Amino acid sequence: MKSLRRQLSLGLTLSLVGLLTLQWAVVTFTIDHLIQSQMTARMQQEAEGLLAGASVNARGQLVLEPRVMATAYQRPFSGRYFIVLLDGAAHVQSRSWWDVTLPVNALKVGEERVTHVTGPESQPLLLLGHGYRKQQRMITIYIAESLVELQQSLHLFHWLYGVFSLLGLLALLALQRWIVVNTLTPLQQIKESLARVASGELQQINAHGPAEVMPLINEFNRILKSASQKTRRSRLAIGNLAHGLKTRLAQLQLLSGSDSTAEHAELRRMVQRCSEEIYQDVERELKRARLMGDVYTSQQTDLALELPKLVAVLQKIYSEKTIAFAWQHDGQARVIIDREDMLELLGNVLDNAFKWCHGQVQLHVSVQETIHIIVEDDGPGSHAPALEALLQRGMRMDESKPGSGLGLAIVQDIVQHYHGQITLTHSKRLGGLHVNITLVPTMAGTSV
């Protein structure tokens, strides 16, 4: 699953880097183009000044007035140069060329050419050529200027601009990270609240998030509240129904034992047997309601908190005998199992152990990648051929004992739901039944 913070940070980082790169390219191109345009305009003015001082004498020779030749044109390799062609053949060039000859071509009247060439001493030059007509003769003037100092200035500008752009990028990245972290902080609080809801510490998400998320939070809280209320009403209805049936069954049992039914012995036995079975089912549902306790569903069960309550209820149910209960765990008392599933599983297994034990029940819980539960008692136990039958619905170890025969079958259903295993063997230590349960919490869904 991709992290929203990582996606936002990566997207904003790429956007900032792309934007600053584009900005750098545009600024660099604009400055280079602007500087070259200014140089071209100035060189054009110098070419026109040379044209004004150029003339053709009576012998047909090209002559330049000294006043149009600046000092830079007289100094060798000064970085400023010119060449004047007459009819594409005879030419005059500035002293700054020294003994270097640059191959150039004559241009038509009005034709202009701007190019980059390599001049004396490998100087990069910007060369501007323009064709003119004067005294009925074709004159081509080339003006060249060194780009060394300009390129050095541009390199310094680009370096400084790159450094400040990098610093600006780092500042913007720090700012956007701060914005992303602070924007997603409410989502982290919601995540923590969800974890506390799953662990049973909270029953509602009390965190406040962005406006886009609050409808989801409100709907989730509404569903949690509605599910809790429905479960509570359902459990109360089952409890009321069980109590009502229990009262009616007591009346039915009294009726079956009265003298008026003495002559119908077979009917009397049938009524008593059916009444007893229904009575056991009602007792089981009432016991289950007492064992389940709170109606709120949690994805975690704290055995250190829940087990003493469960054992206290069982000791009240079997108050006619003194039972020594002991349990231990490997340092982890919190298991990632739905609370109701875990209480129903332990409730049925321990209820069976409390029912059949003589006075001792032990529980051991180990939490690793799987959850390992062992329950042992000192009761009569059972022979190997009969152990497998105990996991079938309606099978009972002793018909003289009250019960419906559904407890261990329900346990097996829960174990299968969590892709685990349950085995029943003889307890070598206590002599009674040894129940070994393995659960895989990561493969189970939420219980319904």
C-alpha cells in the first residue's frame, strides 16, 4: 500500500524540481538572447559608422577615414575587429586582426548575417555581416566582437543562479514537507483512534480530520453506534426470551409431574425429556450472555483484564464445588482475536473443564505467530475413541450431567473460522481432559 505522505512529497518534489529547471532554462535563454540582441544592435551601429567613413577613390580603391576607426581596432587581438569588402574582392580589415585572415563572403545589399566563429588566439567571436551599396559599388562590412568576457560573466551568473535556485529548492522542499506533515497530522490521529477502537480502548473515533474526511468518520461512528445498539437489543431480546421460556418450561415440568398425567406415562416421559432439552438450551444461552459481558466488538482481547471476569462468572455457576484455577502466559496477555470470539471460545472450553473437574483447572496461553491455548482439568477425562465424538454437535460425555452437547462444537466452529486446529487428548499431568487449540489471527476476519 502506497503512503499518501510519500506520494504527496514525491509529487511536490518532482513538481518543484521541474518548475525550477524550466525556470532556469527560460531565464538562461532569455538573458543570452537579450545580450546577443544588444550586442548585435551596437555592432550594427559600428558597421553603419564604418560605412559612413568608407569611400572609393579615383583609382577605385576602398579608403576608410581614420576617425571611424576606434582605438580598440588598432590594438592587436583586442577583441574587436572589422572587415570591409569592396565588390566581394578587395578588402580592408582592422589592425586588431594582426596577421590573421578570416574567410568571409560578400553579401547582397540589405542582406544580414549573424554567426559565431573562432577568431585570433581561439577567441569565440560574434560576427555580424551586412551588405550595402555606396557610390554604385557593393560594400560588405563585417563586425566581430569577442565573447570571452561575456561568457565568463554568464558562467558566473549561471553558477550563482544555480546555487540560489538549489537553496530555494531546499527551502521549498522543507516548507512543503512541513505543510504535508501538518496537513496529514489529523489523519495520523484518526489512524491512532482506529487502532484504539480495534483494541477496545475506544468505542468511537473522537479525532477531527479534514473536511473531506469528516463525513467518512461520522459515518463510521454512526455504524459503530448502530451496530452496538443492535447487538445490545438483540442480546437483551434473547435474554428476555430465554427467561420467558424458562418460566414456561418450569410450569410445563410441574404439569408433567402432576397426578393428572399419571395415566399417560409415555406422554409424560416425552414431555419431561423435551422440556429438559429445551431447558438446557435456555440455560446455555443465558450462560453465554453472562460470559460475553460488554456488547462492544473489539479486534483485540486483553486476557489479563477479561479472564478474571470470566472465571468469576464460572465460579458462581459452579459454586457447589471448590475449584482451584491457575493460568499463565508467555509475557503477552493481549491477543489479536475478536473479543467476543475469544470469550466465547474460552467460556465454552473452561465451562466444560469447570463442569467435569474435581477441583483443579489450568490454562496456558502462548502468543507467537499463532495463538496456542491449552486447557487441562483433573476430571474423569475420556477414552481415545470417544474424544473425536465430543466435537460433534449434541454429543455429551455423560447423559446424567446437565448440558446440551454444543459447547465444544461451538469452539470447533470458532477455531475453524480462524484457520486453526483443536485436539482433545488425555491430560498426563492432571488426569482429565487436555484441550489443545491453535489459532491463526492474521487469517481470520471479523466475527459476525
